[in-house]
Amino acid sequence: MEKEGLIQMYRLMVRIRTFDERVAKEVAAGIIPGAAHLYAGQEAVAVGACANLRPDDYITSTHRGHGHLIAKGARTDLMMAELFGKRAGYNKGKGGSMHITALELGIIGASGIVAGMIGVAAGAALSAQMRGTDQVTVCFLGDGATNSGRFHEAVNLAACWNLPAIFVIENNLYGETTSISDVCKLTNLSDRAASYGIPGTTIDGNDVLTVYEEVGNAIAKARKGEGPSMIECKTYRHYGHFCGDPQTYKSKAEVEEWLKKDPIPSFENKLIKMGIFTQADADAIRQGMRDELDQAVKFAAESPYPAPEEALEDVYA
């Protein structure tokens, strides 16, 4: 990857972290209504994967999806307006944190239902196959989703029909408050790929360049008609399941150990050692993102709410 591409990956990772830190602050202040599930800590997965995608490629997201959207090109001001419930948001304030959709960016949906979008991802991949394009779909899902029947059904059909889909499992060790080790005997969730006859691999999900390479290889195969792949990215969420979660199910030692593996300072140090940029450059990017989020919050706060008579607009049955 060229120098500017590496810097852009770093910039996106910082944008995601800064966005979620600001969301946490606004939720705590009672300004953002409803639930919010933060992506902080997992930035390398979304950024590394989406760096391989074209504008016309698709992604599906999850209830913890802010990072996926930003990595695919979503604007922080329109996202923040959506979280505020404002008309200027991506979905006119009706989607909120867990359901942002931006079809013009290839973001075909997120869902508050665990595993809710895996079948949709397979359907998007099927549409590309039927239309004869070389578009691909990256389906982001959590470790808990791999225990769902929807996971089996969608991956099985994707394998049988040789669909251009890449299933990216973000194993942050917990499904809500339950450790994955309590509900799955496997050490590596990608081992499940063998039962569908597709490639599966487990990687360090906190190393953005490793994610970029592995997902890139899978995307290249899918574009050539070689079918789906499954990639497990081992990572860690820095916050709880939701804003306000006391995280009593995590040990202090575990949290401290994973915070040492924070993907952003790790990548920052690597880029400095490579001579890609200086510490001053990195600091300027961080400050720029704080300024951007100040403006995003201002935009959201000043935007109008939808009118009551708009309640049934854009609702389909």
C-alpha cells in the first residue's frame, strides 16, 4: 500500500475511536437517546477490511456498527444526526445507532438483531452473481452470531451457490456479557468454515495490515468467482456491551492485557518507525478528528427533529 493509503487507514481508525468516545460522552449526558453499542478497540477490523472495497461493493453491519460505516465512507455529521434522532441523519432519525443504512455507499444495513444481517449479506452477494458483476459483499458479524441458525443457513447457501461473500467474524470474546468460551468448544471460530467446504482462517484482528491482507486475498478470490471465505479476527471491545454496562464479568487483568494491544497506538508506532509520518503528524490527525466531531455534534444538535406527520414516511410493509 502507498504512503497515503496507510495514512488514510490510520485517519479512519482515529475517526472511529473519536466518534465512539464522543458518543459515549453524549449518551452519558442524556443527549443521545436509546442504546449505543461502541466499536472502540475493534477499529483495525473494519478499516483493514473496507480498505479493499470499491464504492460499489456491499457491507452489512451489526448492532456494534459505527466503525463499519465510517470505514466504508459514512460521514460523522450525518451519523451523529441519526443518533440524535434528527431529520438530517442518514435515515431521517428513524434508524438510530443500530440501524444506519446508506445504500449510496454500499452500506445495505445494520440490525439490532444478532445475526440479523447475515442472510441479507448472502442475498446481496447472490444479486451480484445474478447480475454478472464482480461486486463482493463483506458481512461483519460477532462471535455470538456464529451460534445462530441464521449463520448456518446463510453460510451454507453461500458455499453451495459459490457466492462472492466474505464473512468477517469479529471475535471480541463476548456475546453481550457471555464469554464465547462458555458457549463454544472451538478455540478458533473459523474452524467452522471446514464444515461448509470454504476457506477459513483466524488472524490478529488488532493488526490492521494483517486484516487488510487476509480480507484482500479473500475478496480477490470472490471477484474471480471462487466463492466465499470466512475470516475470524480476534480483537477486544474497550467498552461494555452497551454504554453504561458495568462490565463486572471482565477481570481487571484481562482488560489491562488487551488494552496493551490497542490497535491504534500500535499502528501509529509502526508508521512512525516506517517513516510514513511523525508523532507531530499523528497528533495533528487526532486533533483534527476531535475538531471534526465537535462540528458533527454541533450539526446534530442544531438540526431539526422530524415532524410528527413524517412518522410513516419511508416505512415499508
